[in-house]
Amino acid sequence: MIVTVAFLITRLKLFRQMIYHRLSYKGKMIMIIVFGLFGVIGNYAGIEVHPEIPNLAPGDGDQEETFKAIADIRNIGVIIGGLIGGPVVGFGAGVIAGGHRYLLGGFISTATFILTVLGGLIAGFIGRKLTFNEKMQPPLIFVLSVLILFMQIILVPVLAKSHSVAFQLIQYTGLPIIIVNGIGIWICALIFYSVIRDEEKVVAKMRALQAQIQPHFLFNSINVISALCKRDPMFARSLLLHLSTFLRNNTSATNQTLIPIEKEIETVNAYFSLEQARFPERFHLRVTIEPFVNQALIPPFTIQPIVENAIVHGFSERCEQETVEVTICKEGKRFLRISIKDNGNGINSDRLNLIGSKSIPSSKGTGIAISNIRERLSLAFGPKAQFSIESQLNMGTTVTIIVPLQYERKENLNDKSLRG
């Protein structure tokens, strides 16, 4: 049950925000409910205990029922919620789980309610002081949780109505409760740690792939700008700004896994302006973006390398009216469609079957751009990402990309949350 619930929690987008950022008010309320219900499940998974009561007359069942208690695992959800989510989440989850335990009755119900809330609050304040790496270490979380659980157990007799019976109860159930809850929290921490580390490996791989995209035309652009400095200094200044934009975006791409469409188009325009300066009036670029999708997110350098491929490879034997059309629109309600179409030479069927499945070296490049884009799309969106190429010789090529439509959240700026 613990493994299942912990795994389901990791599937929530808010879980990642809780790990890396402070949640919004709404996000905190949702995670309070999630971890609170985790604690409620722990109450139902408990075992009813009837401690031996001194001077109890034989057959006095009512008094024995009054002194019943429940050995449960509610603190797993409360403490792990506090350690990961902070004091607000810990306190709120403690109120829900502790309140439910209070309603189940028993002579220590008031004590358990107070101590559950207190445990979640203490875990939350400890979690706020921990760094990201410390927060993700299962051994440390286990030790901290055992200390909190020990504190709760020894305070039960202090707050209970019958101190002596409560003391006898914790002698019998205290150690098992600490062990079982501690191991449960440790298991949750292991699952959380495993999921986060796997995601960080994916992000690291994506950044490595993005870093492979280098501005190979840098020296050509610098030569063009240098030649224009005396002849047309204003135009040279404009090109220098485009080059700066391209290089800045290229550098920042290694720190982001998703960027808005408008940022990617800025890179496309900067690149195209530099190429057009080298070959005036030869190339034409048309960009059409459906309203309200310019903030949709895609991996950086998704469109620009395809435009570059069209110019470098698709137009290698043509001299005029060479056009690249970029069209971006919604595909239904949940997907984004990106189309990059050129009227270049086209690709023969044999080569088309190989493109994207592996690098195809040529005299004009390494041939990794398409396979690189495909892999990054897969890492970012999984099987929901679609990538296709249609081409006819002497007619042109169309690359179509379809990905889930998603937008930047205020509390989750790109992938800056994915930092180690």
C-alpha cells in the first residue's frame, strides 16, 4: 500500500513543484489533502489494541472498550509530507490525519491528534531548513522521522487521560510503531529519490543533446559583419545584434528543457537574418503562428535546426525563390502542431528512410540534427510526441511535429525546477 500511494504521489505535477519550489496556495491545499488522505489510509490500516488495565473487574467490557487504542501508520503521510512540502503541508496533513484518528475514538485520541499535528509541523520546519540534496537522501529522512516518531511516542502518556495505562500501552506498541512508520517513510523516500534522480538523468541527457547544436556558421557571420562595418555600419550593427541573440539563446538552451514558442522563433529569425545577409534576397522565411500559442512550450532548438537544414541542404542547388514556411497552430484542443515546409530539392526515398534514425554524415554537417530533435522530443513528451517527414524530389520537404499543448506555469518556470 505504501509503495502504491508513494508512486501515485510522484505522478502528480505538484509533487515536482513541491520538491523544487515553494508551492502556491492552491498547490499547498492540494498536497495537504493528498498527504492527509495518505494518513487517513494509515488509520484504516491500523490494528486495534486493548492494553491490560489494572483492577479491571472480569466481564467489565465497557471499561475495556474505553481504553482501546489503534496502532497505525498515519504518521507516514504526515511526516513525509512535512519533510518534503514544508510546515504548511505538514500541519495541514496532520490536522486531516489526526482529526480522522480522533474521530475513531479511544482513550488517547486527543493525544494522538495533538501529536500528529505537532509531528507534521516539526517535520515541516525541519524540511524547510534542508537543502535539496539533503531532502532527497532516504537515510537522513529515515533518521529524522524516527526522532519525530520517538518524540510522539514518549509524549503520549503525558497527554493521555490515563497516564499509567498509556505508559503501559507505549511499552507494548511504541517500538513496533516507530519501526513500521520509520520503514514506511524510508520506503517513500526511496521512491521519491529514485523518481527525481531518473528525471534528472533525462534532463542531463537532454541538455547534453542540446549542447551538441553549435553555431557552425559563426565564423561566416563574423566575416560578413566585419565586411559591412565600413560599407554599412548600421546594417552591421543589426546583424551583430542578431548574432548576439542567437548565441545567447544557444547558450541558455543548456539550462532549459522547455521554452516558449516565441523564444524559439526569435532564434529562428536571428539565424535567418544572418544567413540572408550572406546571400541577399536568395532566401525567404514566412512564419505563421495561431493566436495564443506563442507561449506554448517546446524544447529549445526544435525549429531552428530544421530551418537550417532546409537552407544548407534543401537549397544547395537552387538560386532563387527559396522559401521556408513555418506554421504553428493547435491540433485539436490538447496538442500543438508545428510544420516546417520548404520548396527545395527534396529527399530521395532511400535517404528519407534513414533520416532521424541515425546520423548521416555529409560534406555540410554531421547529420545529427534530426535524430537529435527526435530524441529530445521523446525525452520531453514521451510517446505523445510525433515527428514525421514528407518529401518529393524537386518539390520540397515538409517536417511535421505534434506535441502535447502545455504552457509555462508561474510557479514552475521552464525546467529551472530541475536543478540538482
